[in-house]
Amino acid sequence: MARSGRPGKIVGSAVGDPVVKAVWQKLEAGLVLGGLKLLGTLRPDKASTMAGTVCRLIGPLLPVSRVAYRNLELAMPELDYAARRRIVRGVWENLGRTVGELPHVATLAENTAQGPGFEVVGAEHLHALAQQKGAVLFVSGHIGNWEMLPPAVARHGLPFASFYRAAGNPEVDGMIRQMRDQAMGGQAVPLFAKGARGAREALSYVARGGRLGMLVDQKMNDGIELSFFGQPAMTAPALAAMALKYRCPVVPGYVVRLGPARLRVVVEPPMTLPDTGNRHEDTRLLAQAVNDRLEAWIRQYPQSWLWLHRRWPKSFYK
């Protein structure tokens, strides 16, 4: 028993060694670069299908899939095991397709008759807002190919800034950011790092009339407790607080997958901002309304949402 801990110490030390870490990151970056180059040489629909098929086969075997099954039990208890299994496999396929399409987002054409491309439903809401000055908040979740939202909206005159969680590997992070920049067609928009500093910078940006997009479907431990699929869910209040502070439009939108590298961006009318006279209550009401909108989209397209996140309290996963 005395020896059982020694290999772990050696492995842990090796992983923490700066030289080993640097070598590992180089190898990882090389693999990612090779994979992205391969996907980039394929037609968008072929790249989507290849990556989607691989993830559909491998993903359900990974331990994290247990989180997805548990989430489905919590959120949609009416489903039987076969239905949950179909959804989990679909989740992985959608995630794979999203990765496979990433090198092609910049070149996808709008309103193509068939094959790869995208369409925008509700573009009139974007056109109306583009004629106005002042801040606009866009709200969505990890649904369909969420990477398509910023460039699609930008092509209709409303490029928006986003929050951003950097990849652990700086080289991989650079590749992802480069593809996102290309998808935006060279339009310079800020990316705010997740965390307190990024939140302050985003708030200042909105105060100056900037447009900001937020994915708000993940758990925030220091948020406010609201309801999501009938379960208590800690929810980020920042979007609601900013909207109420500056009385700016909140525009919901999401992406529907129609086929391989064929996407529909749905833009809904701006939400009604509550005005009870109590800022705390208004924040709660607006944040809950956003949760309800997300839930409605996910119920309609359950295989398109990223069920792999522990969205509800830790005690629910024991």
C-alpha cells in the first residue's frame, strides 16, 4: 500500500512540469490543427457529417454522457430510456457537426436553394434595430450551431460583442479565435473574458451603446435561483440587470439545424421589459422569462441542446 501513491505523484509531477506541459500543448495543437485542416479541405456538408458521425459513435461512451442522461431525467421525466438514448446520441452528433462546420462558417452563403448555407427568420427585427442607436442585448443558448449566430446577425447590420472563455491551450485558442474573426468578415467586435473584469468591461461597453450577445443557459453558482424545466436553477442575472439599467432591447435568437451545414437562424421580437417599480423583482422576472424561452426552444429541439453541462444543483447528480 505504501507504494501505491508513488506513481500518482510521479505522473502528477510530470503533468505539472512546465516543459512537459509545453510539449503536450504543442502535440495537442498539432492534432487540432491537422483536424481543422482536414475538415477545411472537405465540403461543408461532408465535414459536418464526418465529425458528427465520429462524435455520435464515441461521445455516448464517455463518462460525461451520464450527466446528459441525468439532466434528461430531471428535465423531461416523461421520456423513456430509449428516447433519452436517442437524444444523447443526437446531442453528440450536433456537437460534432458544430465542430466540423466551424472552419466553414465564414463561407456559408445565405438563402441558398439547397445544400450548405443558412437562412434567417425574423431578419426584420434586426433591420429595425439597425436603424436605431443605442445598446442591444442578444440572448441565446448552446442550441444547434450557436457559432452561426454572431456572423449571421452581423450580416444584417448588427455585429455584436460576446463573452468568451479561452481554451486552455493558447495555440488552440488562437486557432478558434481566428476562425471566429474570419466568420465575422473582418468586423472588429470585442470579446470579453469570462470573470469579474470581463463583466465590468462588458457593462461599460453596453453603457456606451454597444451591442452584446450572451449565452445564458449554463449554471452560475453565484447567480439567482430561478426555475428551469421545473427545477431550481442558479441563473446569471447580468443580462437582465443590464437590460433594465439601460432599458435596451433584449433580442432572443437560436439556431435550428436543417441538415449537414444547413442552418436556420431564428430571431424573435425583442422581449417586453418588466417595470414593477422594484428593480430586484424586475431582474428576477426578466431572467425567468429568458429561462422560459430557452426551455421552450430546447423542448422543441432536444437533440440540439448541450445537455452535457451540470445545469442543476450538485445534489441532483449524486
